Amino acid sequence: MNSIWLVPDGLEGERVDQAAARISGLSRSRISELLAAGGVLVNSEVVAKSHRVRAGDLLEVAVTTAPTVQVVPAEVAGIGIVYDDADIVVVDKPAGVAAHPSLGWDGPSVVEHLAAAGFRISTSGAAERQGIVQRLDVGTSGLMVVAKSESAYTVLKHAFRSREVSKTYHTLVQGHPDPLEGTIDAPIGRHPGADYKMAVIAGGRASITHYHLLEAFRSASLLEVHLETGRTHQIRVHMQAIKHPCVGDPTYGGDPVLAARLGLERQWLHAVQLSFVHPRSGELVSFDSPYPDDLAKALELVRH
């Protein structure tokens, strides 16, 4: 019996043996055995282990049981409800919280908090991702919207895919970008040497980031960033690509000494504003989020 999954965006460009191991929970050696025996299919076709998967591919693995992700309702301190109606709930997510539970993550999540707090959300999507139409990195704080009604889920999913949602971030980066305002148009895919992170690579997914300077300091710059696309770790990868990594982000080139001096335990990156057409009323709605304490304190230290 084959277990079947859709390849998520985060595994775009990864070798099929690596992707299958991560999704199925089986060892890499076991996946290699299955590949050699024709027990791993991509879009119903037998592939070699060097085959690179794409987001949305249908991955079939010949296993008798598949690991499942459980949604365990649990309220999470620090999650703010910015807006709530019959169709959507807008959440202000703190750092250290995932958008939804997943294999390999045993920390808190927005989905589990909403379940514990009594919110009824859309049943569309995989069980552990119901209602989720966008995600923020665990280490990134700020605004995200969750669909409550089925119609809202459909409309918002389309809006995000069609780039009709305005997503504004502020980030503190090392040094001073040149030019001080610009666009980074560079494809992003799975890092060839480290499956836990992303990189600018040939053949990656199209990724476009716009930025402009808000404040310049002696050794850092505060930027406002607008995303056209929504790739995994996009801002962090693109900032590293132009040699101005996000402060506090050692995964993508951040200086750990500077982070320690500023008291940062995660990247200085916050989703400050989210604007979109309301899925029921058709009116443009916009929401804002202030900097959380750790980012505000770090910014004051840089200023002074």
C-alpha cells in the first residue's frame, strides 16, 4: 500500500530521497532501498534518487503506515488576536511559534492556539493546516491571517497565489545596502548542501523582494520590505544574497557577536502590516503590528 503526499513549498528543489525521508519519517537508507525497488513514485512515475521534486508534486511511498501530525489544542502566551469576524481571524504571532504543527516540530503553533481558544476555522487544507493561507517562519514575528469560513479560505488562497495581498515587513540588516532602495529578483530553492535552509540557486522558484531604507545607523540599516512572492525564508535569503544579512540570523550570515550585543536570540524581522480585500465584503482591510519588546530594545541599542 502506498502512502501519498503533496510535496510542500519548503521542499521545492530537494532530491526525492531527501524529500521522501523528511515527509515519510523513514530513514534515508530505507528510502534508497524503496527507490531501487521502484517503491517511490513522483506523479505516478518511478524516479531515480537524484530526481528533484517540485512543490505540488504527488509523492507516493510504499509504506504500510504513515506518520501523522496531531493538532493538540494548547493556548500560547503572547499570541494576539488583532481582528476576528465570521470569515477571518488576524493573528499577531510572536517569535518561537509555528503557523501550524508539522513533523519534527514539537513547539507551539497558531493552529493549536486557535483550537484551544475556541475558534472555529476552515476545514480546508490538511488536518494540521486547516485554515492556513499563509505562514511565517518560527523565528519571525508579526501578522498572519487564518480563514474561518470555507469561502474565505478559497478566496484568500487565490489572493495570495495571485500576489494580490500586500505584505510589509521591517528588518534590521547589517551594513548599508547599495542602492538604499531596490528590488532583488533571484530564484530560491533548497540549499544543495543543507536541507534545513534555502539559497539563491539556478532553477529555483522565481522570488522578488522590494526594499527601501527607513533608518541608517553606524553598522546597520532598518529596511521596509515588500514581497511579491512568498518563498520559504525569502527575506532572509535575499538579504544574505546582497551581503546584508538580517541582524540576529546566523543561519543566513548574521554576526552572532552583534546579535549577542543586542540581546537578540532570533532574526530581527517583523511582519508589520498586512492588507487584502476582505473575502466577503470586498473592502480593502489593513492591519498593523508594533515591534515586540526584543526587537524594539535591539533597535534602541543600535540607535544609541
